Amino acid sequence: MAKRPTIHDLRRMKQRGEKIPMITCYDYTSAKILDSVGTPMLLVGDSLGMVVQGHDSTLRVTLDMMIHHCQAVSQGAKNAMIVIDLPFATYSSSDLPLSLKSAGRAIAEGGAHAVKVEGGRRMAEVVGTLVASGIPVMGHIGLTPQSIHMIGGFRVQGQTQEAAERLMAAALALEHAGAFAIVLELVPAPLAKQISEALTIPTIGIGAGAGCDGQVQVFHDIMGMYEDFLPKHAKRYAKVADVIRDAARTYVEEVRDGTFPADEHSYMKSREFSD
């Protein structure tokens, strides 16, 4: 059995120049598959609100939903580090007790090994509080989907000099507060590379170029299961939706025309059933 990566292993991977793959995951079966190929980190992301539940944003996801999905992932992944998103309105720099309670539930009930929080310098106190309580924290800056109404849409961040300086300052503040890694989402590749080189902790990019220390992608995007929209930064490695559609169509046809179930799919004797 492979050794489950720790936050210290991830830092050593950065030091060695070893890239860190991460994939979102929301259920037991997918977790087993992703774990079996050696994926070092799985993210139980609040993106499940969109790709699993069909909402147009992550804002309707609750902590109970996140814990429910994380419990399933933790049953399937025995070798990967599991990171869980704390969803919208379950943590705040103005309510540290709420933040600690939410993170504690995510770890204790969900079975995650770390939590992820969105936000820059204003989240430093939250990160520090959680880390001081023994909870590893991954930061997330750039496009922060939980702030989509403030940002004004899914758009690239850090495009002006001032905005770039803010992101660099945010990354340094989160590292100083104790974050073990930081997700950079929809950040110009040159800026993401600069941030990655300025930090001693790993950066995990999504739409932030190859200069990051690792990459994270949404499972349903790269497997070709979510067909509503494919982000520019996502690559489809398979067309699983087509495979499922074809298989389901064949099943429906065979049931209708009576070719399924055949004798080999049926119990012909009572003894077969008891055995």
C-alpha cells in the first residue's frame, strides 16, 4: 500500500521539482479508481454544486452536503490525501469560532485530512486559527467562486499591476499564516509562476499555467462527463458521457426487445439462488 502523502511530503515534492496532481472527487467509486492510479491528492470540492447537483454556482452547497460526499470519498481513497472545501458562509475572519467549528466537523465527520478556504489576506487569521488548532489548511486565491457576485463573473484575476501585487501579497500572507499549499485559479501564467517561486509551500494551479507546483482539475471536466461547459483550462482526457449514453441506450433497447435478461443472467434453479 502506498504511503498517504502528508503536508510535509508535498513541500518536499516542491523542493524536488516534482509536480503534484490533484483531481476533484465526490463519491466512493470514483475515489477508488483515482486512488488506484496513484493520485496523491483528491479535492472534495464545492464544485459538486455545479457538476453533481446542477446549480449555476457553488453558493448553494452546504457543509452537510460536503461532509456527506467526503465520507464517501474517504471510504474509497486509502492512499490519497483528501482535502475538503469549506463551503460558502461556513467560515469568516469575523467569526473565528464558526470557522473552527466548520473545519472541525469537516475533518472529524467527513474524514478529510485538510480543509480549503477561499480568500486572500482577509483569510490569514482564519488560516492561523485553524492551523493552531491542528487543522491543515489549503488556501485559494485568484478567482474565488464563492465570491462570484463580488467579482462579477468567472474571469481571470490579477491582470493589472495593482491586482497582481495584491495576489502576491495575499499568497505570502497565507503562507505566513500557516497554509500548507495555495490554489491559484484563473491567474495569468507569468504571475502564477512568480508567486510559485516566491513561496516555499506548493501552489496548485487551475487555469494558471505550467509554472505552478501542481495542477487541479474537475473530475467531470477532464473525463468528459459534464457537457454544459468546458473551461479553457480543462482538457478532456476521455468522453465518458458518450460511453455511458451508448451503454444506457443499448440496455434500454435490449430490455424493450426482450434480449435482456438472457438465460445466463437468470437463476434457473432454486439451488443457484441459495448458493
